[in-house]
Amino acid sequence: MYCKKCGKEIPDGAGFCKFCGERVKTDTPAPAESRAFAQISLAPLPAVGKKETQPKKLPVSTSALGLALAALVIVVIAAGLIFAGVGNKSKREIRQAKKYLEEGNYEEAWGCCERVLEKDRRYVEAYLVCADIHIGREAYNDAIEILDEYLETANEKELKKYKENFDEKREEIYHARVEVYLTRADERMAMDAYSDALAEVNKYMRAAGTEEIEEYGEMFDEKREEIYRAQGEALAGVWQLNYDICNLIPKGSTGSYTIPMDTVPILLEFDSAGGLYLSIEQDYFDGMRQILSDFATAAAAAVTRSSLGGKAAGWVTDLATGLLADNAGVSYSYDVAEDRLYCTNAEGEEESYLFEINGAALTIQSCSEEKYYLDFPLELKRAE
């Protein structure tokens, strides 16, 4: 049976409708027409001549879904607007960073990039600009590290999209470092500062990575050889050593010696043909002839008595102990190989020395294992 009020089916014999609470008379069943009307009582009557259709009733869940979809659309639009705002701000920061970079204001440029990366750690252009900042500061290893920082955490999609950009930037870093160190080496050579030029080459070789050295190391090997050749040529000329002649007396030797002078000016003349001539500066020798002669005799005797025996001080000792009396000088032949000076006396005995020229200064360091009484390294100045 059906409720007359709401039209819903209720159990036969029920006294009340369990849906609307209406009292039910059980003696007269509700006709089908009444039941149908009760079900569509809110629908308009069908037009004459048209087939009557019952409208579909939307469930409550569909309405809720519509509201949810609408809210989602609003959230997406809002997020898009926010993201677009952040993206535009990041672009402005990067443009400003590049402007600071052109001005050489690395600190402000770095600050712009930091603000961008605080919002988006995957913002590629910020990493590339950071690398440019390090290049400007000549911090080339830092530039490489900032690139690696991104690449080490990049996913496959990012690597496919950006790796070429990072490889190009890495090559730019390599080229910048090579150019800087080669230019510095050339500048030092132009000032006859060959030891400083070699230092620039060695700095590069220490700083560059394996991959970089494999690509550019040969250029620096050639530059080193060029510096060695130039330094060997610059050796030609006259150099003065202010030598403390007291060094010729072995420590612990007997006797007392008083010298009325601090140093003796010894001249080393290198000619381009490979000849080396040692002598005392003539004006000095003329004024101190007798004192030098007396001391040479005493020094030679002290060396002879020394338990160490043998040659006391190489080619400088030969001059000071044997030839001071008449300032005859000593002749040698010399040869240069890279940064080594090889001197050969008349008896064919050879001694080797490391040497380097830095402007008007020549430094000589003995390579011999003999016990010398010279205070190495020897510091000489180019004679005027």
C-alpha cells in the first residue's frame, strides 16, 4: 500500500506512514495515478501531444561535487597567479643580478640569486648567474662546484633539458681560468719576473681538475718551457753577490780572525756564449787589497786544517781563497737546462745549482751534497 500524502510505499496494514507520519486508512488503496502524481508533484504538467517524461532527480552528492570542483578551480587559479607572481619576481631578481655583475658588484648580485633560490632551489638560471659571479671573482673551483650542486640533484628530465647549458658554462669556466693564468704568466715575463711567471703556471696546475688538465695542461707545459728559455737568456749579464767572507772559515776551526768589513762584492759575469767569469769588484779590491790578501791566506789555511777536508765552498770559494791576492778572477763554462745552472771549471768538474730570476734579483741554490760554507741560497743583484 502507499501513503496518500507522500505517495511512498508502506507496509500493508500500517496505521501511520513511516516517512511523513500521516495517518493511513487501510480500507482504500491509493490509485496508480495518485501514486504517480505524488512522486512527481513538483514537476510541471506535460504539454498536450508530447510524451510525458519524468525529470531526473539530482542526488545531493552531485551538488557537493560541483561545489568541490568550483573550489578546486579557484585554488588552481589562485595558485597560478601566485606562481606567476613569484616567477616574475625571480626574473626581476635575475635581471638585477646580471646588472650588478656587469658593474662588478658581486655581493649584491649574489644576494639577488640567494633570494631566488630561497623560493625555488631548482631555478636553473640562478645557478648559472652564480657561476658567472665566481668567474668574475676568479674563484673558478667555486664556479664549478655551484654547477655540480645542481647537477648532482637533478632528475632525468632536468638533465636532459639543462645539461648542455651547464656543460657550456663549465667550458666557459675552463677558458676563463686558462686565459687568466696565461695572461699573468706573460705579464710576469714582460717584467723579467720569471720565478713569478713559473708560479702562475704552477698555481694553475694545482687548481685545475683532472678533466681540465687533460684538455689544457699541454698549453701550460709549453708555457713553462717558454719561461725557462727566457730566464736562461736573461741570465746573461753581470750580477753582484755581497758575500760574507767569514763563511769560508769552517765552524769549530782553531784561530781567531778579525775582518774589518761586512761583505765582499763578488761579480759573476755570464755571457751569452756560455762563459762565466768571477772577480772582485775592482774599486773595492784596490782599496782593500792587503786586507783581502791576508784573509785569503788565513782562510785557505783554516780550510786545509778542517777535519772536513776537500773543497770548502765550490766556485765562490775557489775565487775567495785562491785568487783574492791579485783579483785574477776565475773562468767557468756554464749551461742552463730548465731552472738549473751547470758550471764546469777548468778541470772539468761540474756543479749544479737551481736558479731563478725575479726582476733584478737572481737566486742560486746549491744542488750538491757537499758540505759548503756558503750561506745558500745566494742572493744576487744585477750590477749597474
